[in-house]
Amino acid sequence: MNKYWYKNAIIYSLDVETFRDSNGDGTGDFKGLKNALPYLSSLGVTCLWLLPIFETPNRDNGYDVKDYYKIDPRLGDLGHFAQLIDAAQEEGIRVIIDLAVNHTSTEHFWFQESRKSKDSKYRDYYIWVDEKPKDAEKNMMAEDGEDSSSWKYDRTAKAYYFHSFYAHQPDLNISNPQVQEEIFRIMHFWLKLGVSGFRIDAAPHMFKERGRMDFDGDPHQIFRNFREFVETQKPDAILLAEVDLDPNQYNKFLGNEDQMHMLFNFYVNNFMYLAFAREEATPLARALQRMPEEITEKEQLATFLRNHDELNLDKLSRNEREEVFKAFAPEENMRIFGRGIRRRLASILGNDRRKMELAHSLLFTLPGTPVLRYGEEIGMGEDLSMEGRSSVRTVMQWANDKNGGFSTAPQDKLIRNVISGGDYGYEKVNVSDQLRDPDSFLTWISKAIDYRKEFPEYGWGRNQIIDTGNPHVLGHFTKSAKGMGVAFHNFSGKEITVELEMKEEDLKDLVDVFGNIRYEKFDPEKPKVRLTPYGYRWMHKKHNFL
Ligand code: NOJ
């Protein structure tokens, strides 16, 4: 058993309902996903992250859970889920599932009971107060002008409950040991069904002090208990947390190899976009320098370009965010919540193949495990006519066929729009055509994934920035016991040659392995690195002593 599989996994995130429909009802399902596994395996994916699959009123894309033990019936049933897990295993693909336990839906049985009476055993599953406290911060999901309080009055309970997110998502009181017990049981159940771990939604919110000052001791003990529980049940299962905080908080959530195995690197993500907007490497280099000193053998960061939400730019200063907005979301309709962009990566980068390769080359070489999002591998765009974050949640484009090959249902029965027409429509952007085209982005991305797998050093060891002497060029390397991976990225539209001032021993035996073109052979004696506009080069060396 490879306990550290996640250090070098290729994670692919998708929402079952928008991926592939097998029965023609307009909604993607487990069977459809199962049929698509050979495609994912040939792409090089080794782990699927499924967005919430539980029974839900679906007012927040499934992050509003009604019953953690039931599958959303639109996707199939538990039997279909078991079949999916088996089929994925046969393809060498693990499955992790999204677990949102910071909150439930108001429709959850616990909440229904909780609101009924102060004496209910479920009352303390949620956070109730009689008087509405004054909120210091605006609610995360409030648009300007909306009621921005995180406390909502409930007439049945005659009290206010706390919600970090939408009002229909009351926060669970995680400090309550009974709630913790419930979470263990839920994890137990899904681990037994064969998942390889959980994406922990909204992890830092679980500890917010507001309204529940009654944590008995260090709240992080709860995550230590989660980790211990998960590892006891299944030693190779992982916890991958959404910790959307400053990097100085990362260690608090990784703990002493005893809390989360992995954290999404939101910070580097934000500064990557600032770097793209400025066509300068410096913001990203600085962000990388703020990463924890040491990511141990058992821990990992998850690198991503675009997740399933808005591209939340709240790690940037107001001015920096404005710069990114100006470059990538010039119209108001492209923005959301005052902090994010509701566009996909390909359109943000103007469908410029050079920039898309540059961005993905970073994804595969920056310290951490890469997480791809469905449709990214073919360069899907967004549908701004759809409300809120749905713009980036359109159905997968499989072929230049009815509904982009997603479903045989009549178009008006589709769970979400399919993008048709224009540069990003399924007629031009689809899996089937790109699979047959040796020069397509899809072909390029599977090649890049092959290289990433061949040189796993990028996922291990300590990352260091190379002083390239040029603000447009990022140079970085990662050394592990097995070897060293080096990469250079030119953020600008100009050809640049940099001269390296690296230790002789580091330069020795360094060879080019991958790049946007076939560059002239790298000569460690005259260490110059030429990069075409938006060009990138990966270099490598094996340690002699191994
Ligand atoms: C974070 C998820 O990524 C987002 O989609 C969701 O709305 C909130 N958590 C609430 O669950």
C-alpha cells in the first residue's frame, strides 16, 4: 500500500450532475461517470474529488446536505456508487468525496428537530442565541445591498441561528461532542464504502469563535481526532481541507502530521493571477517564499488554477484585486461577491494557448499536488447568462454532438446550460475532437501529466526560488532524495534569456526534459536559459548516489 499516494496524485474534481448523463434525464449520474473512467485514466488522473453527492435540496450545489447517508437520487443509488468505486479502482483511480460538515441544510432532520424545542436532544447541534448579536463582518455570501447578517431569526425556534454561508445552511455546533460523534459515523460509513478520504469543506469556519465559545480546550483537537479516526479506519485515507487563510495559518491546520494531510493553496493561487495580470513572476515568487518552511513527508499542499467556486481573490490587497479585475474581469457581470471572478481559466487567459500551457506548466511544477477541474483539460469557458457561480458549472463538453454529448435529453431538461456557439461552444471545444488531434490542448495536457509522473520530485522535497535576475521569469527547484526538478516560466510576451547563478553542484548534470518548444541543449558550463514568449522549461537531474 502506498500510504503517501496523495503526494503525487493527479486529482480531478467534478460534479457528478454536470459530468455525464447515462440515462437521458438531463442530469449527470454515477453510471455516466463510470463510463467516463477510461477517459480519465488515459488523461492520467489518479484521484477523483467528487463534489457533494448526498441528498440535498440543492440550493448551494449540494453543499447544503439533507442526509449524509443518502445519495442524491438524481445521481443514482448506493449500489451505483459502489460500482463506481470498484470500477475506479480497476482503473487505478481513487475517489475522495466532499464532506461539508460545517453546516447542514435547514432541511436536515437535525435542524428540523433542533428548532422545535429547547429541550430537544438536537438543540445544541446548532448555534442558537435569543438576542441577535451585532456582526462585525458581512456574511460571506451576501451581495451588496443584501441582508448581510450571519444570524437568522427562526420563528419556530423563536431564536437566532448562526450561518457562515447562506441562511439555508445553519452552522453545526462542532464543539458539541455529539456532533463530533455524528461526523465520525458519517466518515466511517463512507470509508467502508471505499472512499480514499474527504475534502473537508470550510474547515476554518468550523472553529469560528462567534456564538460558540464553549470549545473544551484546543478546538484543533477535533481535527486531531478526525485524523486519528480516519487513519485507524483506513490507513491510506486522507483529509484534504479547504483552508482559505494566510499561509501563516497553514501549519495550524496541518498540525504535527496529526491534523489535515493536505490543504488547498489559495494563497499561491491568488498571487498566480496577479502574476498573470502583471506579466511578472515576482508576485508569485514572493507568495512561494511565504509557504511553510517545511512540508513534511506526510503533508502536502494542493495546487489549483481554478476551483468550482468564484475565483476568490481575497488574499490580494484591494489594489491588487482591482488590477486582476481590470485584466481578467473588466465587466461587472464577470465579478461576484465583490471579491471574485465568475469566469473559467481559458477565457480569463483570452484562450491564448501559450498562456494556458504556461499556467498548467506551473500547476504541474509548483510545490504540491495538482488539482484539475473538469473541462479545464479542453479549455472550457463560462456562461455569464447563468446566475452567480453557475456560470462556471456548465455541463461537460464531450463531443460536437447534441448537448455537447453530455446527455440525450431535450435541451430544456438539462440540469445546467451547455455552452454552444462562439469560441468556447461544444462545437469547437470538446473531448472527442481534441482526443483525435495530436496538437490539441488535451493532448498537450496528458503529455504534461506524463512528465509530471515521470519526475515526481516536483511533488516532494523543499522548494526554492532561483534568482533569475529578471522580474518576468520565475525559476524554482525542488530537491528530494531521488533527484531535483527545476522549472522556468516566462510570464511575459517577450523572449528572454536569463543567466543562472546557481551552485555548480546544482547545475551539474541538469538536463532539459520538457518545454513549450524544443530548446537548444542546456549547457551547465554556460548556464543560460532562453525562453520564448510565455515559454516554460522543465529540467531535471537524478541524484548520482541513487
Ligand atoms: C465552500 C464551497 O466550496 C462552496 O461551494 C460552498 O458554497 C461553501 N463552502 C459552503 O459549503
